[in-house]
Amino acid sequence: MSNLSTTDRKIDSDILISFQGVNKWFDHFQALKDINLSVKQGERVVVCGPSGSGKSTMIRCVNQLENHQQGTIHVCGREVYGNMKQLEQVRREVGMVFQSFNLFPHMSILQNVTLAPMRNSKISPAEAREIAMHYLERVQIADQADKFPNQLSGGQQQRVAIARALAMKPRVMLFDEPTSALDPEMINEVLDVMGELASDGMTMMVVTHEMGFARKVADRVVFMDEGRIEENCSKEDFFTGGRGERAEAFLSKILQH
Amino acid sequence: MTKPPLKTRRKLTIVDYICFGLVGAIIAYAIYRVSDVLVYNWNWSRVFNFVLYYDEESSSYVPNLLLLGIATTLRLAFWATIVAATIGLIMGYMRTSKNLAMRMISRCYVELVRNIPPVVFIFIFYFFLSGQLMPVIGLDDLDKNGTFVSSGIFYILFGDPKLFSNFVAGALCLALFEGAYITEIVRAGIQSIQKGQWEAARAVGLSRLNVLRDIIFPQAIRKILPPLAGQFITLIKDSAIVSLISIQELTFLATEVASTTTKVFETWIIVGAMYFILCYSFAATFSHLEKRALRARR
């Protein structure tokens, strides 16, 4: 059993996420159409596209917050589907940051970050605290550790959410529009933290409209429209004109101002 | 620093005085009718004797039937609330479950209870419980002279040991009945938790049990405590219906007092006042606690 999984991993050692022919429907609406995509270790992939194009749905399929109905998704060499125990295992290797932060409002900042390590890897509270403080320092918010989420600004909350995801020491980080719910003056503090994370070599999949961030940080840009991946190319190609009509139209709309 | 403007004092207007006057007039008329037209010989002290009576032998006041009745009512409410909350927590979670069978079972339970008159429900369950369940559990053969059973603690918790199986049946009937309402409160509480909380908890890899224990229930319970407290008060009032299956609580004993003394009005007015004082003081306490909790959270 363990032998099998290690060999599995070796084969795909540098591919952490792969989608093969994935389809997903919400009732009769097809949200994802024949998605094929792979993300290598250390790669930063930015996913963009108009709203309703399926980019959030796609990223949420990685840790199965949404279930796909056809095709296969592998994360860190394991297929994600059904089996709860295996799914929990996958989710511990995949950190996720949400648009609306989703911190646990009844817990202090520190408790928010220590919860998962304590519950999942059965480490002592002191050890969990140490890990948590390390990551809170990394997102520069350690001095607020004893406050509660509603006492922090949106930007601070999102940074805590990043620390909470990192505390599980994930191999991949997923960001689902991490700056869309933020006031403009707070967007940069979050993007800076994400940029640092990228420069430390974290594998990242980011759904965002922040094209400046994509230019600076991404290795690859995926453009989606109507549930399909329309473009999947290097950042250079995407921003220097190697893009199709729809991507062109989208970019001209969001870069107008 | 500028000070906030002073609150303007609320003044009574003419409309208020007219309303007060009307209510006063209605009460005065009722008193006039009762004292003048209705030929009735009021005698409060006889009924008061059934609340407290003066024992010549020990020369002290001793609680009598009605006060003992309200103690039983409180015990009933206490135990029924605990059992009902347990039922409600489990059934309420099942109501929100993904599993169809679980949802169907809990839905049937809730609809069954809500669409049958409480009295009928209690009759059905009482005869089932006392006829089938009690002998199986063996409560009828409870050793009345056991050290725990004959102790004071047992009396405080469950009342007279001789009436124990009767008391348990009444408490269970009430609990099954109120459990359906608590189920709906719990369901609403769980459903009021944002989807994002479930997602965030799952995304960090918490197991299903930990998601509920660490994230969902703590938040849901904070939200449902006020309606739960309200349901406890409702339960105190609803407990009057178990008098129909001869549980010796306040209403049951009041019918006895009323028939032995023939002082019907006095008895029921006093009993009404007792229920009112009990329920209102609980309501006031709960709303005080709620306000304090709100302030503390800020």
C-alpha cells in the first residue's frame, strides 16, 4: 500500500496538480468543460477570465469543495474523489485562501492558526503555538495574535487566513480571488505576502483579476471563458500578444482604466 | 470632544392617558361585575393553605400541595429540557445531513409532532411508554429503600420515589414533544452558519467530526441559546398538559385543590400567578444574561 503510493509519487514527482478531461455540472448548467491542466512543483499559475467562466469552480475542485462528475484530478500523486479519509489527507497538503477570508469568528487569531495542526497532526499545543507564531510573523501580524477576527481589517484578516493555510505546511497553495473583497488600500499588503511566498518557491494557483500581480509573479497564465480553458500559456506570451480574441477582449475591458 | 446630544425624555401624551383610562375602566367594570352581580363567597385563605400551611406541631410553615406541585413542574421542565435538547441536537444535525435516510427520519419526527395536538401525542406516548417501555427498563421495580433512592438528593432531583416511574414517563413524553421544536431551532442554528465556515474548516483538512465540534456547533450554540431559553419557558407552561396523564405537577394538584375546596376561582388565580412568577422571572433572568453576553462580546 505505502509502496504503491511512493512509486505513484515518484512518477509524477514534479507534477502536483493535474486535471484530465474534467467536466462538472451544476444541475443542467455545465460549469467546466473538458479541463486539462497540470501544475508543476514550484510553478505559479494565475487563472483569469470573466465572472462565471468557471475559474473558481475549477480551483475548488482541486480540494473537492466542489465535486467533479467526469474526468480525473490528481493532487500530489493521489486521485481526489469520494473516500473521505483520503480526501482529508489531500486537503492537508493543499492550503486554500478564500475571497471572504472565512476566519473562524469564535476563535482568536492564534487559535485560528493552531487549530488544524493540533487536530490533524496531534502535536502539542506548545508546538502548534510555535508553528503558528512563525507563520503569523511571516505575514507580519504576530502582534495581533490574541485578537479576534472581527477586530482586524480585511487585509489583516486575509493575511491571517494565509498563515492559517500555511500552518499545515502544504505543498500547494490555492488562492480564490484573495483580494476581491478588500478595500483598495489593503490589496497591496496581501499581494506582497503572496509575492514573498512565491519567491520562497511555493507552488501556487491563483484566481485573480490583478494583472499587475500576474505580470510580476506568474509563470503561466490560464484564461478561462464559459467553462473552457481558452488560453494556457507562459506569462510572456500572454502579455505580449500571443493571446486569442476572447482573452484580448477580456484584457481590454479590465485594463481600460 | 463634543458630547452626544442629551436624550429627549419620553413624555406621556393624551393618547396614552386615554388608553390607560380605558384599561382601568374595563378592570373596574370586571371587579364590579364579580363583586356585585356574581354571588360568590371569596375565601383566599383556604386556598393559600394549600400553598403553605402552618403546622401546629412543629410550629412552622410547611409547603403544601401547590408548592410541591410547582417543584414537580420545575423538575419536569429541567429533565425534559435536557432530554429534549439531546434529541434536538441529534435530530437537528440530521435535518441538515446530506444523507437522505437521516433527513427523512428527522423530518418525519418533526412533522409528526407538529401536526398532532400535544394532548393526543402525549396520550399515545404515555400509554406506549407506561405500558411497554417502563416494564422493559425495569423502573417499576425500583428499590424504594436503596441508599440513593431514599436520600435527599434523589428527592430534590426526581421527587417522591413512589412516583418515580410516573415522573419519568411524564418527563419523557414532554421531552419527545418539545424535542421536535428544539430540532427546528438547532436546524436553523446550523443553517445560519455561513457556507464559508464549512469550506474553510474542510479546506484545512479537519475530519467531519472535528468540523462539527470545533467550528459549527460552537457557533451555532451561541446563536440558538436565546430561542432555546425561550423554549425552556414554553416547556414549563406546556408541562401543564401532562396533568392529564396524572403526573402530579402544579396543574394536576390544582384540580384536586379546586375540587376539595370548591374554591375554583381562587385556586386557578393563585396557580396562574405562580406560573406567571416562575416563567416571568426566568424570562427576565435570561434576557439579563443575554444583554450581558452581548456587552461582553463587544
